[in-house]
Amino acid sequence: EVAINEVAEPDAEPEDVDADLDDDSGASVAEGCKAYAAFAEDKELHQKLVAATSASDFESLLVITEMHLEELGSVSAAFALAQAAKMLEAPSSHPKIQNLISCVSSLVLAEDERCRSSACSPSEDSLDDGNSEAVTDMSTVQDQGLHIAWTISTTCRALGLLGHKDAELLAALARLAEPLLPQFTSSQLQNTIGAFALLGLPEPKQIFEAVVETVVLRVHEFSNRSLVAILHAFATVQIFNTKLFEACAEVLVVCNGMRNKDLVNCSWAFAVARIQSPSLFEGLGNTVQHRIPQFRPQEASLMAWSFATVSCRHEAFFQAIQNHVVERCAEYPLDSMANVLHGFAIIGHPGCSKLLESKAISHTLQTQISQIKSQALAKLLLAMSKTKGSANVELVECFAAECLLRLESMSTSLITAIIMSFSKVRFNKRNWFMQAAEKICGQLELFETSSFLRLLKSFLAANAVTVTFADAVTNEAIRRLPDFNSSELVSLSKFYLSIKHASPELLEHLASRGTNLLSGMSQKELVIFIRSLSSLGVTASSESGRAIFIQAARQALSFLQPQERNTAMKPSELACLARELARATSGSAAFSDEALGLQPDSTLLAAISQFLDAAVKEACDRLDEFRSSPGSLVGVLWGASQCRILCDKLVQAAVTVLLPPDAGGCDSNLGKLGLQELAELAQALTTLNVTRAELYRAIADVAATCLQGGDAAGVLRSAG
């Protein structure tokens, strides 16, 4: 269900899963001022800025910085910007704030340029955990503050709080920060990396990978809160370093001091990274189950989704979530409700069915369906498709109508997910699928190949492949075939075998593409593909047909060689190949060579004969397996007979396996054969000039019994 997984990750609203920017050296203004005092370039300016900060005088702070813009160093500028950002309740376009940001940006970019041009960097000896004024005495360093961890982290935190996104500035800060990482405190590292993730640092891989080594070496020095914030930053930029996550999990397994927000962010980060840590999630579940009444609906829904995504079925946790939803149903936003149900569905928890059976929840979903986002609709439909027993018919039909209205405006991944879910929901679906087919016929070229093939499977299962839809699919399939891999080619051939029709042009393309891909097919794929082509009418009368059957025979033969085989070919697969390849030479397939008055190509006949000879030997060597599959034994025998392969030993084996003792055998498996197989057996025996009367008598008796309860005309057609 890959298509469903494409919509698995919930829409994470900022207030649900957000960056956690900590204070630089503590939560208080006093401690921030104390840290600034250690690095301040201008003591008089330092006193003015600290006074304004201590009085929480936002305007005075900005006036002071505005007056000293020309002389501000990076330390004072970082402190002022950070304090102003903390005083604001929301990002601001205040002119003086923008001027201060411009000042900081100029300082950072200038120092970064000097460092890059002279390849300078601070030495480890000149730094002591970011809490010293000492820096390397290099003539190229003009702003020493930008070589102190405190200044970098404070600047990053301020930009994060202000939501100021400047790719060039962030990249410069990352370059300046990297050599200082070992000197960063846990909260400084948290602020820096958190701001980079929040603001969208371009090409974050280098700095984030450098952070890994720093955190892993000092993981026990970090608070749980800082570790969670760092993991959240990594998940946000989609850098999923297993070493980092596993090291953090060992510490976080004890959830001491973790706020509700930390619990949510921690589970979310591991879920987004798809990193399972059973012991960690056991600890998280044990903690959350007791706190769940304190959680907001958005937090509870993200926790449910996260646990399900990493396949952690913590019963007490999910029961607590279920109770939370039932008790506070009216408070749940529609997206959060979808996330909960989706989480319950993918973990296979019975709470999904119970929640969907709730009249209150069903009523909410039906009455507010127009307000549900399309992605949430897909999640809810998945939940319905996983529900055991009868679905809520009214709810399903309500969703079906809404999805039809939106289908043409949805992304292809959502369309695929919704159609796959509807194919599994119990309702009168054929009419819905036929309407859906009309809406997406003109969009088929927009779907990824994997989604395109899933659509075909879903429409086929709903018996809704109309002529118009089939024609559109054929045109699109021909366009895509040059790029198909072997598995995709087999899936497409199965689709056309199921609808029992394919245009000559498509068959020509299938055979041609198959010639290039046959060597990469598994035994099962080879069997399905050749059976599909043969049943659809591909024969050796065309160049592409002749080529594909020759190559198929050689590929099948290689599967029977001891040095090539990984696993033995199943009796049913061997029989199917024997039948289909024999038809390519015998004229039993539609539009065959014989029907056209042509003789099979000698190369083709030789390749197929070699395979059939090996198939006969294989069946004789594995007679015990074929004893439980008498129809497969008949298939190999029939195929061999059509190419006049010597198979006296196989005939005797068939007698032994199929006939009762009074007819010269030792089993009574003849009665297990269907009419088609009886016809093949009789034809094979006569072709091979077998004259044992008791054998034909036994076949006639079983066939007569079958005819009494079957379709005589159909049997005659089968017998040819």
C-alpha cells in the first residue's frame, strides 16, 4: 500500500510540531545579560542595552541599537536582536528591527567572506566552551565575536524567533558554526540547529552531519529537552542519521523532565525518520497513557500517528487515545480526527472500528465533510477500508459523493490512495468506479507508473473497466512501455489478460519490450508474462513473437539448470510454461503459425524442445511433488507431446499417479482433473501413440461423470 503511505504523514501545523528554541544559558533575562557581559565589545553600550532589556523596554532597546548601528559588533548586535525578538509576541516588520537584522547580516556575511578568502578558523586552544572572550589572534579576524559559540547560537535563535529566512545569511552562519561545534553547550547547539531547520537552511547536510558526532560523543550531557529539539530539527530537514537517533533513544527511554510537547516531538521525529525503537516507545507510551487528559487533540492525534508509523502497538496508550477521542470528540479538529483514525487503521487496532461506529463521530464527519482536507479524506477512507465487518453505509456513500466532486482537482497520489481504499470498502462500488474512470481518463499521463498500475488493479477489481477507459489505458501504456521494468511489464500483461483483450499494436509493444526484460524476470514473473502473451494472441508468426518465445524457452531452461536455480520451479509454473511454449510451435494458440500455413522456425523449435525435454526430466525426478498436483503433470506431458519429445518414462509415471490399481496404477488422482485437463491428457496420449485401452476407458469414465454436471458444449470446445 505504497500509495496510501504517500499520504500517511499528517499535516503538522506549527503549533502541533514546532521548533523548540531554548534560552542561550537559561530561561531568565538576567542570565542572558550575564552571558552577554562576558563577551561585550563596548562596556558602555553593554550597560545601556542591559538596562533596556532588564526594564523590558522594547522601544528603548531599538532606539539604542539604531543610534549605534555603525559601531555595533556581532556580540552586541546578537544580544540586542535576541532580546528584541523575545519581547515581540509575533514576527514584526518594525523598521528598526529590520535595520538591526541588516546590521547583523552585514557583520556575519563580511566575516564569513574574510574567513573563506583566507581559510581562517579558530583553533581549539583559543576556545573554552564558548564562555571565554579569547579568540585566535589572526589579522584576518575583524569581528572576534563571530568566532564564539555564544554569538552564533544567539544570532541563530533570534532569527528563528523572528522567522527571518535569508538563505545566504543562514549558510554563512552554518560555515562559521561548524568548526565551533565541540564548544557549543547543549542549549546553544539546540538553538543553532533548531533555527537552521526552522528557517530552511539550504543544503543542510554538512553542518547536520557534523552535529551528529558532537551530540553522540556528549549525549549524556544533554537534557532530554535538548535532545528532542535536536532530533526534531533533523527530522524537519529529513536527515535521518540512525547513529544519532539510536544514541538519543538510549537516553530518552527514561522520560524524566519531558513536557507534553517534548513527548509529541520525540515520537514525531522517530516516526518521520521511520526509526523503530521499541524500548523508547514503550517508555513514551507508559508516560503518555497517564497524561493523555492533559493533551490537546492535535497532540494526541500526532502521538497516535507516530506510534502507528513505527508499528508500536502499545495497548494502554491506544486505549487512552481512544477514550480521549470519545470524551472530547467535539474538540477534535477534522484533520486531527483523521490522523487518529489513520493511526489506528495502519496499526490494525480495533479502536478504529469502534470510533467509526460512534454516532457522534459519524455525524461530525458527514455534516462537515466539505471542510475536510483532501489528504484527511484519504486517511479517513483508509481507516474505513481497514474496518472489519460492515462499514457505515451512509458515511461511505457520503465520502464517495464528496470524493467524486473533488477527484479532478486532487493530486495523483491522493487519487491513487482514495481509489485503492474504495476498492476495499464494502459498498455498491461499480457505478462509482465507472464515474471515477471518466474523470481521470484524461489525467493518466500525470500518474507515476507505480500509481498507474495500482489504478488498473483497483478498477479491474471493481469490474469497472469500460471501453473508453481501456482505450485510454492502452494509449498511455504504449507511451510508457519503453520505460517499464520487468515487474511493471508483468503487472500490465496481467491486467490485459484479466480483461481478455489487447490491441495488436499493444501486443507488439509488449512482446518487444519483453525481449529486453525477460532475463531479469523471476520464475513466477516469466510464467505470468508468457501465459498472458500467449492467451492474448501473441504467437511466433511475428518477429517479436518469435523472439520472445525463443528467449522465454532459453530463460525457462536456465531456471532448470542446477547451477542457476535458486529455488525449484513449482510444478504449476513448469506445467504452464510447457503448455504455452508448446502452443507457440503446435498451432494451438490463436492466429498460430499452423493456421497461417507456416512452419515454426527451426531456432524456435529447437529452443522450446530443449526446454520441454528438460521439463520432462524435471517432472520425473520430482514425481512425489507432481503426485499432489496431477494437473501439472498433465500439463508437462501435453506440452512434450506437441513437440514429439520422447517421454515414455513420464507416460508411465502419469499412469502410476493418475490411475487406480485395477487400471494399472497405484493412485486415483484422475478424478481430480478438470475437463480441460482430461482433454489435454487424451490428446497427449493419442499424439504419443499410447494404445493402452484401460487408460482411455478410465479417462472416458471420469469425463462422462464430469459431463453429467457440466456444460457439454464447453467441454467439446475445450477438447478442440
